[in-house]
Amino acid sequence: MSSQTSSRAVTISYFDPFDVFESIKGEFLQIFPFQNIHWKSPGGAVRTVRQLPVNLVIESEASELNIDDVNHFVRFIVVNCISVDDYRGKVRPLLRQWLPVSDKTSVDVDSVETPKPIVLLYANSEVVDSNLFKSISLIDKFAKDFPGLKTLVLRSVYKSPTDREDFWNQMGNKIKSCLLDIFQKRLTNYRKKLSNPKNADEELGLREKILELYLAFNMHEEATTQLNEIRDNVVSKRENSLPNGELETPFNFAQNENLDDGSIAKMLLENKLTKFQYFKYFFVKRFRVLNMGKTNVPRLLQLYRLIRDFLHCIESIFRDSPQILEFKYCFIDDILKYINDGGIPIFLEMKAELSLLKRDCWVQGVLANTDFKLIDKSFPKSNVKFTFDRLKESYKDENTFHENFVKSTSLLLALYNKSSDKKRRIVDILSLEIGMLHYQRGEYEKAVSLFDSCYEYYMETGWDIIGLKIVQMYYDSLIHCPQIKYLKRDDEDVSVSIVLSNAFLNILRISKDEDEKRQIWKKFFELQKEMESPSLVYQTDGLFCIALSDLSYLSEANVYKIDVTIRNLAFLEPITADSIKLILKNSDDQFVEFKLSSVNFAPSTNHYALEATEISFGEFQPVSIEIKVGNATFLEGFVNENHPIFIEPLYHPENISCSVQQSKRLNLGEYAIDLIHQNVKGLESFAVEIMVEPNLGSFPISFSQDQDLYRKRVVDIKNDTTIRYFPKDSINSFRLKVKTSFTKKDNPREFSEIRHFTISCYLPLSVSVEDIFKKDAFIFKFLLNSSTEEEPIILYSSKLRAPENSERYTLFGDFEPNDLIYLTADPNESALNCYQVTTKDKFDHNDLFQLKVTYNTLKEQINGLVTDSIMLQGDMEWYQEFELWKHLWENKILPLFQYDYNAFIQSCTITTMPGTLNITDICDYLLKLSVSKPVTKRIIETLKKIVRGVELTDIDIYAYVKNLTPRTLIVPVELPQMDYFFYVEFSKTLEEQYQVGSPMLIKIRVENLSGKWGSQEVSDAFVLEVASSNEWLAHGKKRMLIRSEINEFELYVIPLKKGYLNYPRIEISSVETGVPTRIDNPNASETLLVL
């Protein structure tokens, strides 16, 4: 560290009577400042002083530098002694004269308030180590002659560089330890006195000394605490009674002043303390505290707040002082030199804010002392005659004033450009000020370049008065620069005509002068005619006030409209717009446009109905509205805070529409949808595009079995009413997007509707089949029930149809009940349909039969009953009003019903499951859509009835079930394929009684029917075997070969039990393979009584 003094440091002075210190001063200074000094506070906590600066000054100059005793810790005297004569004749007398003690022979070690004297003995090692005084060394001689005087040796000769480094490390540690010891002793001494002060003045003086100690040792927290004690407990009680004093211009910010000269205690004692000195004292001390140590963002922010608060206090006191502007300018100029910025970026922003305040003080002072003017630069009127003598050179003439204004503002721009992006608007404002000066000086091209980049800020922030002046200057500057044809906008060349059009519209928006507005509108229109393309897009703010309706409505078939109110704010005469276009967007990023052409705007409120023929349905948010006038487009963008706009499909008898649903007629194992269309005849063109909506990133179905086909276009609606699809995964439902596009004859408009449908792809009906073989007939046994617990079904009929073009079969068993049969998924409830198939010819397993089942889901039936029986009740007048909202009822409200199916099946009561229907939400939804009051009222009444429960009669149910379109399921079934089939029949003798253990004769007739079932001629050999059991024993030949189509056998069997016994079990198997064959045994369940 240099020998220049620092206010944030301890001071060490030195006296060099032998002129030897300069040779080693450089090495001495290298040990400063001290790093990481650890101090244990009285409370026991250990504090680490990261850095302790040290002022090293010549002793004779200490008084000139105003070094106060509190910070003056050590006095060095540097001596050189090479002989006894030197010591006795020079050194010892000099020391006695230098020491501040009366007897010159001892040092009072307890004198802590004076700098500690230390001797630095400059000598080589031979002199120090030898016994210069025969029996004792030189160091011991010092100790004997001057008890308590500390002596340190300065060496000039070292054994090695390492030895040199070690020596100075040890020297630094000794001095560091000494300074810490002095600090602790002084602090203890001051605190001891502070515990019992004589008066308030002494207490204040002691606290100031403790504060200086902490400041010298860079102890931020302790210094802050002590400064607050001085303010709160001592000085603040006298603040209001102090005189204002005089402003100090320039502000004396030198921090090395003597404590007594700047002591607030001394000023109070001598009645010299003023409000200015009071605020200055605490500002300077607080500034020293914050400015010490390592700089960080919080400290810089506190420094900035401290400076602004100080200026505010001074200005409130000296508001009427002629020197206040000059003081603020000089103070800011001085304070910026002292701030330790630490290279932190936020300092640039802090410096910029203070420099802006400094510049404005200068401008106010110059304008107050001259007749110079700056456009739109004015300050509050004041009766004070401000003096600005110190800065006269900066405004000796108007040209110099302008040059310095541009220079200072440009420096501000450089600072703000380097700081955060949050200050971009200030950059615009400062650029604008320079631009106005160029405009004032007639430098129009320079003015344009600056106005062009920043004037819109004032327009956007609503500063209309300032903005109007700026846009007028901007417009005037462009007019004076005919050589400028294009201006840069986002790296593109933009015609000056477009820029002027923007300027004209800005004037129209904010000007209150009607003549000016008419003139500007005329110029605007002239510019529009000269422009080659519609390039101008301008926001509607200040020109139009736009309000949208929340709802759309149907004005004619397939034409939806929405009401828009537009209030003309800027144009004094009627104007004609080419078009108005409103753009809406839903959550799937689908857009709908409502338009109106050739629109007249009156200079007041205008009401319009915008129409859309290409429509999507659902909840939409407004995106923008465009008003096109000539080559100008006025655009208003909407934010998400706007109320949503609902577009619901509404009924009209002439509507052309197309919807999709799960096919009402399905073949088992196939999937299909039906296209339901209305009024499609007589159209110029018609097309339906069906698109599969992805689910979690993948498409659930395809319209092709062999390839991925997710889009299908249908043009021939008459022939393509049913479309097959193929699920790719196991799913219950999927969504389709259906776009219907068409044009009408003698109508130039193009129409389209986009709707979304959820398609269920599961069968609500479950069908299983069993086969029963008889000698002359075959029986199909079908088991029918619901496939899900949540959705019972109503079975209407079940019929089996023979193969086409086949008349050899006779069928019996069609099922068509007189009463409705409800089927659930409960295994205890099912329908069993049996069909007997007979033929005089052979059974052919290639023949395909079809089971046709007609049914509906119970939900479909109850939905119809709720609509027709409970809500409509034959009221056709009300139905005409309800018909408009029929789509809403069928597609949005009815799906919300979760019926109690058990209640309906058991007692014909229609009700919902408890807590599943939220009537309040449905009512709110109807109100949002502005559904007519009679319709809303009837719907809500119906919902309430359903929640309470409505009991119907069988007559009601049978009457309204006819309105349902039944579903049809076609189940293809075929005869089973068999290789061999035998008919086996027992016949017994005519004996009346059979006894246990007595053989009995039975006859067995075997008939091979394999040929009747379409099998090939019998070529295999078969064996019949009577199986033994615990009831019968075969007595005789139990295995017999079957040699012809009809065989008869006799066999004795012995019963082993009493009671009713079944006939013995017969098995027939192939001799070659051992595989058993199918047998029809009519005696299988017949029994014999054995006694």
C-alpha cells in the first residue's frame, strides 16, 4: 500500500533520524494491508476482518494530515547502531528525547490513548547477536535502559529468499498482533468510561471514538450499531432545535479530517452544530460504513438509498436557498468519485440515476439564470434566484449550453445502455430529449433519426399531451426532409408514407383540435391513395372502441352471426370501411372468421352483425378484429381476459348438416359408423371429410385394414352412408373431426361446418353360442346379455336366418317377446334363445346362418322418455322454441344423466344416481348461452323432476319406445364341422324286476350318421365299448366292432347297486386313432329300478 493516507485504516507513523528506512520501506509496505485478522468480541463471538488497511506516514507530517489519535496506533523510530559510542552519543539521547514520558527512562504501557512507541533497530545480524556491551547484547541494553519499550529488528542481510520471506511474514505477524492488542485495549478503555460517563457530551465523545475504532478496523456491523446509538440515544433528541446552517459548496468529503474537527460532540459542546452538519455527519459516517470491505449488490443499493435520502433531507431544509442546485450538482459529482463499485454491474445503473439527477440540476440552474430554452424542458416556478457561478463556463453561450446538454445526455445514454434492459424506456426518453434539441436547432434529419426510435414510447404509455407534441415535431421533421424516402423498421426499409400515416393517426387519436383532425384525416387519405400496397396496420386504441357479444346466433340456414358494437372516437366525418373481420380461436387452435363488407361508420356508436358461413362449434376466445379502410388496416388484438364466445350448433329446418354416430346395424366383429345427413339434395357441391383425432400422440383407429388411413373424404353421400373402420388398440371410444363443405345453387358463398364427435366402439350386447346335436336335428343355443354393468339393454327380437339361396333347412325358434325384456351384465340375468335346425338333406358345415338381434340401450330409451314424456308432454308450441336448442339438449345435457337403472326396471321410475347431476352448473351454462327463458325454465324443471324421481306407466313406456330407432346386431354362425357322429339307443327286456347281482339282457342299436353331417364316406373302423363302473358290470362281450352303418348288439350287464341306475355309458372310438366320436344317446338320462 502507498504512503497516502486512507480514511478507512489504522495509522502508523515513523521517525527516521538516521535516513535508513527508505532502503527497506518498499519491503515494509508489502506486508500491508493485513489479511484475515481474527478478533474475539466481548460477547465471545469471533469476528474476522477480511482486510485491514494501514496508513504509513512520516511522523512530522501526521499533524499536517490531521491524523486523529483514535486511529493513530503506533509510532516507529528507526535507529542504526554499530558501536557503543553510537549508542551512548546518539541513540540513547535521541530515544529519551523522542519518548513522551517525563523521566525518559520508562514507558507507561497503560497509556492506551496515545500511539504505542516501537523502536525499529536497523542492523545486521552480527551487531544484534554480539555482546556490544561486553556482558549484554544491544537488544538487552535497550530493555535495561528503556523498560517496556518494544524493539523490533530490521534486517538487511538474508541467507536466502526463503529466509527473507519468513522474516517479513514474522514481522507482519508481530505488527498485526500489536495493532490488535492496541485495538482491544482502547476499546476496553472507552467502554469502561462509557459505563459511567460524566455527562451526555462525554458519552457522545466516547461513542464517537468507539465508532472510529470500528471504522478503522473495517467492522461494518459494529460500526453500524454504534452509529445508531449515537443517532438514537444522544443526538436525535436535539435535532429539531438546531439551526439550518449553511450549505457547503463544494461538499467537503475528505475523510482524513481530525476527529476533533468533525466531532459532533465538540460541535454540540461549542454550540456550532447545525442541521446541515448534523445530516452531513451521519451521512459521511454511514457512507464510510457501507463503503468499507467487500462491495456487493445489497451494499450498493443501501449506498444509493443513503445518497438519495441525504439529498432529500438537505433539499427539504434548503429548498429556498440560492445555492441548493449548485450544491446538489457538486455533491453528486464528488460522491461518485468515492464509491467503491467493486466492478458490479448494478453500479452503472446507480451511477446513471445519480448522473441524471446531476444533469437536471445543471439544466434547471442554467435555465433559471439565462433566457435559454429547451423544448418541453421546464421546472416548477420558484421565486428563488438560484446562483450557478461555479459552472458559468458550461453555459457561457447558448451554443455551449446545447453542446454540453448533448454531451451529458449522451453520457447518460451510454450508462443506461450498459445497465439492465429494464431501463430501455429511459433510453428512449433521453434520446427523445436530444431529438427535440435537434428539432429546436433546425437539424431535422438528426431529429428524425432520434424521434423514429423512441417517440412511440410516449404514445404507448398514454402520455397524450407530450406524445402529441412529439408526433407533431416528428411529422414536421419528416416534411422538412424530402430526401428521406425510407426508414428502417426491424432491419427492413419502410416507406416514409407509411411512417407518416402512423404519425397522422396518432395525431387523430390524441388531438382535441377539430380543424387539425380534419386536416390530418385529409392528408392521411391522400397518402393512402399514393401507397401501392396495403402495408399499414394500426392499433384501434384511441380510434375505435369495440365491444363484442358473448354469443352467436343463427340468422338463416347455415349462417351464424355475432353482434359487434364499434364506437368511432377519432373521425369527425362518416367513413366507409371495405370490411370488418373478427377472428376467434378455440383451445385446439381452430379459427373462425366473422365478416362484413362495405361498412359505413358514423361519427358515433355503430352496431353491426358479422356473419360466418365457415363455422366450428364450441367455446372460443376472440383473437383480433380488423377494420380495413382503403390501404389501412385497423387491428385490435384481444387478450385472454376477454369473456369466451360460445358457438353452439342451432337447429334450422333448412340446415345442411352431416353428423356421425356408431352404426345402428353392425356385424359381429366389424366396426362402422353411419353418416347422418340432412337437406343435401339440390346442392351445387357437397363433400364430407372425416378425420381421426389423435389420442396421447397416436391414432386409435384407421379407415383401412392394410394401411394407416386417418382421413376419409366422402362425396357420394347417398351410397357412402356407412363407413367401416379398424381399431388399432383396445379402446372404448375415439373422437372424429368432421368437416362438411358445400355450395348452394345461385349462392356465391362457400359453406362449411366443423364438428367433433365421440364414437363408442364397444358393443353393449354380448352374445355366446353352444351347439347341441340330435339324430334328426341340430340346435343353436344363444346366450344374450349386456356387455357392461353400466349400460343395460332392451331386447326386442332375436331371429335366425338360413343361408342365402338355401331352402333345404327348416328353422324353428325365432324370439320376439310381447313385453320389453331388460338385460344387464348380471350373470343371474340373461336371455337364452334356442333354434332347431332340421333338414331332409345333409347338414353342410360351410353353410352360414345369421342371428339378427334388435335392441336398444336402456339409456337411449330413458333419454327418449325424458325428452318426449316428461319434458315435451305434447306441447308443440313450446317445442317450436325448443327445437332451436335441440342439439344442445341431445349432445350436451342428456349425456350428463347417470340413471338409476334398477329403479326403472323394478318400478318404471326415472331418476338419477344420487349426487351425479349438478343442476346449478347446467343452469349457469344455459344462462351463458342466453337460451330463452321458457326453454331454460322447462329444462331446469325437468332436471329437478328427474332428480326427485318420475314414475311412468307401462302405457307411457310402450307408447314412446316406438320413437326409438332400434340397433341391429348380425351374428354370423355356422354349423360345426364333424368327422363322425353316431346314434346309440338302448332297449331292455320285458322283465318286470331287476335284482342286484342278476344278469340282465339289453339290446344296443348303433347308427352311423356321419354321412348326414356332410362327412366323407366312412372308411375307418370303429369299436363300441361298454364302460365299467361302480354301478354296472358287463357280462359277456363288452367291446364290439362296428362293421356297418346300422348295427345291433346284445349284452348282459349285472347291476351292482339298488335304486334307480342310469344305463351304462357307451363309448365309440376309431380303431386307427383311438379318438372318441360324438354320440347322440337318447337314453343318457333314462334310469332302471334295481331291487
